[in-house]
Amino acid sequence: MQSTNPAVTQPASAIPGEASAIREGCLEFLVFGLKEARCCIFAGSFMAVLVISNWIPLGPVPRYDFILLAAIAIQIALLAGKVESKAEACTLCLFHIIGLCLELFKTHPSVNSWSYPEDAWSKLGTVPLYSGFMYAAVASYMCQAWRIFDMKLIHYPPRWLTIALCLAIYGNFFANHFVRDARLVLIPLVLIIFARTKVCFTVWKNRERHMPLVMAFFLVGFFIWVAENISTFFGAWVYPEQVSEWKVVTWQKVSSWFLLVIISSVIVADLKHWREDRAANRQESLLPDSIGDVERIR
């Protein structure tokens, strides 16, 4: 007689389902990793240039200038291959300006937060122009991830509030050299403002995932800190404590990158929302206002 005891039959039938779920999860994680690599196409290429510039003969060309020319070539190739759109390229230009202003201040001898010790033809004061591409690399990742993962933001704060927060964060990067660092106030503000905000993304099979936006900020900031350690190891720039010998970048920089990622994310998100609103308004303006308009269109 066949047993009908569920305690006997359930584990055997559950194994295939569990194995299938594990296999699906592994495949989804693999696809996620491949898409993340795709999002980092500019940042990864730029990092490769930083590394190989230490090992290849450059002749009379200063290394910083070689990095700048290579970064420009990568950007042109991505535009020509339609990996990045013109609108995204304009967003990256904005990050060049934001980054350059911060770099000029932070590398000034009176501040000396970090430095670029090598000579270059393309230096503006104390800053090689390639440094703007480091900030653009973060923005490039944001733009690519938004498109590739079909990202959406739920319970996103009002635009005026996010812009005010960004201005306060950016201003603190300058003001903390003259007054008390406000990040102990800014970070709790971030947690409050984005407490309900989630980022939704799709990895594959139209299966939507989501996570708190603040967690996404932290994860991106942490991996930028990892990339920063690699960059300083290969001499992209030097912190004062690394002049005599390379050392791991202090953990405090994770909070700096966390805040900088917020600026990057808000700019990318608000610009995309603004473009979508403008496109929607333009579409509405093209719609006929009355039956008479419909007849004239016919």
C-alpha cells in the first residue's frame, strides 16, 4: 500500500523545487554581475588606463596627459558605439565641472587634502584635467545602471528637497576646512529624507527587485572606496599619509564617497525625471485640444 504520510512524501518532492530555486538564484546573480560589469564599462576602462600607464613606455608624454587622452578616446568610442547617449554625455560634462571645482579647492597648498605630484602639460593649477573623468566615471555608472536595470524610484522626495540636500553636502566639502564638519548632521538627514525611498530594478525575466535607496548609496560608496585604494596604489593621486609609502585609504573616506554618491544619484535622477516631464509636456502639447483640431488634423 502506498504511503500517504506527507512527512514521507514532502521532502522528496520539495528537493527538485529547492534545487531549481537555487539554480535560478545563481543564474540571476550571474546575470546581475555581468550587467554590473556592463554598467562599469567607462569606469573599468578608465581604471585599466590608470594601471597600465605605470607599465608602458610613454616617451616624452607625461603620464597624466596620457591618461587624459586615453579617457577622451574612451568617451568618444562609447559615444560612437552608442553605448552612451548625447544626453548622458552632457550629464558627464556637468560632473567634470563639479569635480574640477572640488579638486581645485582640495589640492590647493593651503588645504592639501590630496595632491597630484607628477608634472603634466594639462594641469590647471594643481589639478590634472583627467581628474574630472574620475567623477564622470561615477556618473557614467549611474546613467548606465538606470538604463540597463530599468531602475525606478518609489517614494522619491520632492525635487526642491533633494537639490537643497545636495547643495548642503557639496558646500560641506568646502566648509569643513573652516568650520566643524557637518556630516554628522548630513548623514542623519539623508536617512530621514530617503527613509521611504526604494530603488526598483530588473535583472532578468522581468523579475523586479528592490532595496532601500540609502543601502544602494552605501554599497556604491564602499566600492568606490575600494577603487580609490587601487587608484592611489597605482599613483592616480596621493594623500598626505601616502607620500612616503602607500597605505590603505582611511575608512572615513567611505562616508565622503557615500555623500558624493548622493550628489551623483540625485543629479542623474532629477535630470532624468526632468527630461521625462519635459517629454510628457511636449507630447501633451501635440495632442488636439478639441474636435475641431481633430478635423483639421484629418
